[in-house]
Amino acid sequence: MTAVLSGKEIARQLTEKFPESIIESGQDYLVVKNESLLAVAAFLKDTPELNFDYLNFITAVDYYHYFEVVYRLSSLEHNHSLVLKTHCADREDPTLPSVTGLWQGADFQEREIYDLMGINFEGHPNMKRIFLWEGFAGHPMRKDFR
């Protein structure tokens, strides 16, 4: 069975390397500033004792005042996992860095989030709609979609 790493323990390690990048940490999750997302994700993947080499999934949640993007990461070598989150406060142009350079499995998942929620992933190699047609007005999974 995969062990869930403590978000608080990982936050302690990250604070040493990336001061002021952590917004919040809990028993099973970690929330980072969106401008620190790519650096933190690379650290989680490339640090040998963490080695989060597998991206289970990415999803997004609309809390109306902000979007939360959730990444579930696992280490196949160490058999542990972590939930990494970040927020987008700008509803007009929500943007995050793409993690496709770290995990290729993020490709279609980021496109799905873009298509249904309208969150743009900077640096994505093919950022276009995946379910709906080009020219479709809006993003149907947003709470304010009509």
C-alpha cells in the first residue's frame, strides 16, 4: 500500500530550499504559490529521497473566488504519495506554468482543465481544446458558466 507523506514534513524541506513558497500544509497536502509551482514540482521529482516520478492526476476546482489546481504525485521507487495544490485568483485570465516538461502525462490533463475550466498552462506544447470545438464560448465546468 502506498504511504501518504506528511505535507507538513515536505513543507519543512521546501521552506529551506524555497523560502516563502508554501501557503499552507496539512497532514496529507501542500499548497504552494503558483509562481513557485514549477520549481517546487521539479524539486519533488528530482530529489532522490522524494523521487515523485509519477503524476497520478491533475484536476481543478472552482471555489468561485479562486481556482484550485490539484496534483496527485507518487514515487514508484519509494511507494509514497503527496497532494500538491496551487491557486489561481484571476478569473479573467487564470494561468499556471505547465508541468508537461516534468511529467508527460500532464499533457491531456492540462488541456482538459483548459477546455472545461479556462485555466491556461504557460509553456504547454499544444494548449488547445480537447473536448469542445474551437470557438465554443466559455468553459462549462466553471460555476459562473451560463
